Amino acid sequence: MLTQAIILAGGFGTRLQTVVSDVPKPMAPVNGKPFLDYMLGYLHHFGIKSIVLSTGYLSHKITEHYGSSYKGISIAYTREETPLGTGGGIRLAMEQCTAKHVLVMNGDSFFDIDLNTFYNQHGSFHADCSLALRHVDDAARYGTIKLGDMGVIKKFREKDGLHQPGIINAGVYLIRRDVFLAKTPAGQAFSIEKDFYEQRLNELNIFGFEQQGYFIDIGIPEDYTQAQDDFKRFAY
């Protein structure tokens, strides 16, 4: 059963600062409440019991708002004194986790998938790491992924700016905690994708599972504006 999650909430949000500059990007207001509220409500819906929020930029805005719990979910925090990248941020937060398999999510994007299905896929393939993937019509903003048979990830492709369809990493992961802690350096900055997934494709069981469902990344003003309308329909 999936019980524990990490949310990466420490980014600067440079591209979004023209419209939101006084709070961390995950706290950007969407229809009068922080974007993080929707994510936490979503995790509550799927029975998550505890969350570690990985913070950095303007971290006090997050800790003061949420305190130690949200809708019965216990909340712990880590704070990056210096930027640690996605991998280093996950590593620091993972040290506070106890579950065998931990869900990890980016705090500035939302992918409305069935977490129970994703967890079952992860377990069925005895994966060390699983990535939730999304087919998008325009992958220009993202790196894309080449899949082999049975969901095995064969290659990560750099973002190329070409406006064409592709399968992208949607920023939702299931990670086996003991493996990740054993294979990554403590206190060092690194990228989860480039310095961990890509480097260990031939060593670990790393799978990608294409999921359906609503996806948005609020990292640019246009999509942040779109979220204001889209999230009116959300029940989380």
C-alpha cells in the first residue's frame, strides 16, 4: 500500500516571477488557494498518510501555511540551504522517509493519474524506480523518453525545442527508498534524471508507464493562467 510521498517544493520559479513573485512556485494561487492544496488534496484522496515537503526558496511561506498536517496527513519538511537539484532534494527528503517505496512529485506540475494503478504496475515489475509518463502533442518544452518492451526505459532524449508529439517524464515517480539512498551521495547537488536515472539504466530496474489523465505544468505564465480555469472542475 502506498502511504508516503515527497513533494519537491524548493524551486525559484524564475519563468513565473512575472506573475507570481512573492511566494514559492508551488504556493502560487489558483482560484484563491495555493497550487499545493490541490496536490495535497489529491494525495489525501489516495490515502497517503505522510508527506515530506522539500523546500528551499521562501521556505517559510510553506511551513507557516501548512504546519505539521493537512487533512490528517502528517507533514515534515526539509530545507535546502544551497540548491541541491532534483536528485539532491529527493535524497535529503528520502532520509526522513520510512516506507519501502515512496511516491515523489514535482511541486509545480499536476498529473491526475490513478496512483493505485501506478503502484501496482511498479510492484508487478519489481521496479526500483518507476516514472509516470505522458504522451503530449507538443513536447518542445520537455525532454522525451524512448521506451523498449514491457515499459523498460531505453533512452532519455534532451529537449530539442521541436514542436512535435512525444512521451515525456511527467515528474511523478515511485522509488525504492533503500536502493536510492544506497546509490546516491548525501549532501550533494545532482539531477534525478540526468545523474541518476540516465546513469543507471543498465544497473537498476527502471520502468516507465504511460498514464492517461489531465496534466499541467504551471512553470510558465500561459499554463499558470490555464490552470485557473481548469482547476475549477477539480474535486481535490
